[in-house]
Amino acid sequence: MKNVVLILLLLFISSITFAQKEITPTKNLDAYVGTWVYASNDSIFKITLKRGIMEGPDVIINSIMGGYSLSVKGVPVEDYMEVDTITSWDLNNDTRKFHIFGTNAATNLNYIDPNEIGTWFFDARKKHINGKGIQGGRILLLAPDTIRWMLNEKRGLGIDDTGEFMPIGFSVPEDVIMIKEK
């Protein structure tokens, strides 16, 4: 009887241990939180980022999430800044309601550059990969109030000889320096 109780106890403890989700390490994500602006001639491009999490079946990834807007000559061309209530992305049911996702999560803190995050961009107009968004972008933290926003379509599409997805461009700037709004 003691053996049966011991085996059941071990099974119970191991099921609790395996049911927990791994939280991947990140560094310096709070430095990216805020509203960032790029202005050139008559165009203004803004992104707003806040802390959030992406949750998969067995992992939780700390991240930033946000939206964007673009206006030309004072007229809004793109406006997807609905980030006030968005704080999580459940990969199990894809309830994404944001347009920018970024993280510098890695398996080990030693592998993380705190001044760079990789991004996944969901261009509302261009709808890369049938609306599933495109990876391959980066945000570099240049100073506490300055970032470099970069999108790389070929890298994000994993361009190869299959030609399954072809470059279609972006509806926002691809490589710009942005200043944090006060």
C-alpha cells in the first residue's frame, strides 16, 4: 500500500511540475515602452508600445505590444493605435488585437542584447503572409529617448526559390530613427 501511495504522490508532483509554463528571460523591455515618433517633411509615423506577454502551450514570453499610425499632410492614412487594453497574445486561439510585437527573449540571459528587440509586424494594409504578419524586423535602442525602427521584408519572408510569398512592401517607413514623445 505504501508503494501505491508513493507512486501516486510522485505522479501528482510530476504532473504539477510539467504543467507549469516556462517564462523566457528578457532584458530591458521597459526602455521600449512609450510613444515613438518619426517626422519627415509632411509625414508623421508613430508607434506606441507597452509591456505584454505572448503565451503558448508551454511558454510565456515577456514582450512589448503596440500599434501604429501614419499621417500625411495632417491627414491620417493609417491609424491602428488601439493598444490601451492589449496586454497578452494567446497563441492557442490567436486573439491578437495589436500590430507590433517585439521581444529579446532567449534561452539564457547571456544571449540577450538589451539594446535590441526582434519584431513581428502586422501591416493592416499590406497583410503579409495572408494577414499573419511578418517577422524579421528589429528595434534598436540608441539612447533612452531614441530608437531605430527597421523592417526587413526579405528576411521576414525567408525568401527562397519557392516563391510562395513575394515581397509587397510596407505601408509604413522601413528604416527610421524615432524619438520618444514626452
